[in-house]
Amino acid sequence: MLATEIRTRLFNHIRENARAKAIYLDFINGYVEHVHALISLGGDQSVSKVAQLLKGESSHWANQQQLTATKLEWQDEYIAVSVSDSMVDIVREYIKNQEEHHRKKSFAEEYDEFLKEYGFAALRKG
């Protein structure tokens, strides 16, 4: 679980790592069990490669720093969606307000709703 102080250190590190790898990380935030990132891909970048670079390096760093009581391992799965220019500010606000947002609705509830609403039913477990 990513407590607030752990998230702060981890997200700062992910920002630095993204900058070093020429990944344009516009915004990052999350809550205790998930992370959202708003990323603008360069012409030579793919979603899978950027996810691999950010997730792999950040878990390695977090484990070296003993940031969490147990080994930090990101799950293999992720969801990436494209966002139109007109929606970028709305997405930033959504990402920014994760803690407040999840006081009203759990991540699991929101995830299930998202999968259903956008036709990702095959990704649903159970």
C-alpha cells in the first residue's frame, strides 16, 4: 500500500526518471493501490515501452530504498487511453484529486464501472 509519504517520494522519483528518459510525464498521482499518469508520447515511443521503463525502474528504485515494508511489484496489467487536447485539463484535475475522489468511491468500484462503460468487459475478472 502506498501511504502518502511513500507516494510523494515515489512520484517524485518517477518524474525524475521520466525526464532522464525523455518521457513527457505531464502529471502523476494516485492513491493507496494505484497510480494514474498523464503522458504525452513522442513519435518513437510506445505505450508498452514507456510503461515498462517507468514501472520497472521505479519498483527497482523503491525496493533499493526499502520504501515499502514488503517488496514493491507493479501488476503486469495497465490500461492506457488516449485523451483529446480538449480533455487534458479535466484529466489533470481527476488525477490531481485522487485521494478526495476515492473517499466517495473505491478504486475497485470505479475500475469495474470504467471497464463496463468503455467496453473492456473482457478485462473484468470473475
